[in-house]
Amino acid sequence: MTGSFCTFKQSFEQAEILAEYGAELIPIMSENVASISTRFGTAEENIKRLKKISGKDIIMSIEDAEPIGPKDMTDIMVVAPCTSNTAAKLAVSITDTAVTMAVKSHLRRGKPVVLAIASNDSLMGSAQNLGVLFNRKNYYFVPMIQDDWINKPASLVAEFSMLPQAIEAALNGIQLRPIIYHSRP
């Protein structure tokens, strides 16, 4: 999980669904997510909820995330939500958070990464980073909507209800289409 706090509710709901399907979840939070309280919940509440869903302690440091690849701990990595800041770091291989290290470590085995983008500036300065990732092997995206294309024309948010489908498709090497769309006014 990275810091699109307004989408935590959807991310938690999808984690619960994946757990119900029998997925073994290895919870990872960026250091900011693990320490910042917002109007969408306190850091402590978010940690407690993710720990309850997964049944595991949460990885919240670079050191704890690094063994993911070498120990072959994951079949697929899901970043939900994934901010434009995190996507930018992934696009240029910066590993300065638990989440970016987890992705880097996971990718060393050539396995898929699914990004559930949630950002108000995805179609402005951040668009170039998404473009890089769209064209990079092993990256897949949960289809996104322009959640308020009149008042926030640069905003993109993953269609979180499609996360299980996006995971299944990514495990088969397929990107769901359309990647970006908007609802009618």
C-alpha cells in the first residue's frame, strides 16, 4: 500500500476478497502509510486492519522487503493503491521505500507486478512515468477511470473491483483492456 489514503477503503475491500479466494497475502506498507494518520483513518487503524486481513505482520522497511525476491516469497506483487509518486520511482528504479524495494526484489525473478494507480495528477506530469511502465515487461495495470474528468481532468483511479481479474490476467501475461476510460457525465 502506498499513500492514496482516499482509496484505502477499496484496497482493504479487495484484500479481503483476495483472502477469501484463498490468496496468501504478504502485506507491505510504505513508511509514510505506516506513520501518517488522515481523515481516512489513523496509521494504527490501517496497520491493524491490514494485519487482520492478511494474518501476518506488515513489512514496513526496506530491510524487511529485500528478501522477497531472493527467498522467492511471491508469485505476483500488487501495489494497491499505487500513487504517481511510487509509479515514478518504479519507472526509474528508485528503491527508497519498503514498497519500491518489495517490487524491485520481486521483479528480480521476472514475475508480474500489478499496479492499482490512484492519483490526481496521473495525466499531467506523472503521465510520462506511467507510459514508461506501460511499456516495461512484467508491469500490468488494473484498468483505470477518470473519476471526475470534468473537475479533475488529470486524475486516474484504478477500478478496484477489477483487481482480482487484473491479477488473474497478469499471471497469464495479459493486460486487461481498456486500460483507461471514463464514465459518461
